[in-house]
Amino acid sequence: MGSEFRPMGDKMIVMKDEIVTKMKGGIVISDDEARKHRKPRGLVTHVGPGVECVKVNDYVMFHEYAGSGIDMNNQRDNVVIEEKDVLVILPTSEER
């Protein structure tokens, strides 16, 4: 089996934002607490052939409980979601 992931239909793989455990003011919080407050957004890394409006490298916000987790051996949280679960395409990380 190859290492290339190919989402089917209108599915896409999103690499979620990293978990921030140190706040701007220097306060440190636990990983579990940080996970609870992380916004459901990230970078689209793969798209299926049925995806029409979103493309690879788009930065998106999606429904909080959308999709299924997938291990891609990149030390990050990744999720497979459907295009209908994308709420908005956000400005790229350079523009934020």
C-alpha cells in the first residue's frame, strides 16, 4: 500500500491547527483543556474528485463534530470531512 491518501467523492483531509498550551499572557494550560477550546479549523491537505469549492492549501473552518480522525504519521490531528461541513474558507496563515 502506498502512502498517498486519496479521499473519495466530496471528502477532504484537513490538518487541524496545533494545540496551544501556552496563552499569550504566559498562562500554561493542560493538553486536555486546550483541546476543548481549540477552534475547528485547519489546512486542507487532500481533496477528493467531487470537491468543487475547496482546494488543497485552503485554510477552512468546519463543524466542530464533523468527520473522522485519520492518522497520517505527521504528528498532527487530521480529520476527513465532507465539503458540506466546511463553514468558511479563511484567509491564509500569512494573512491572519
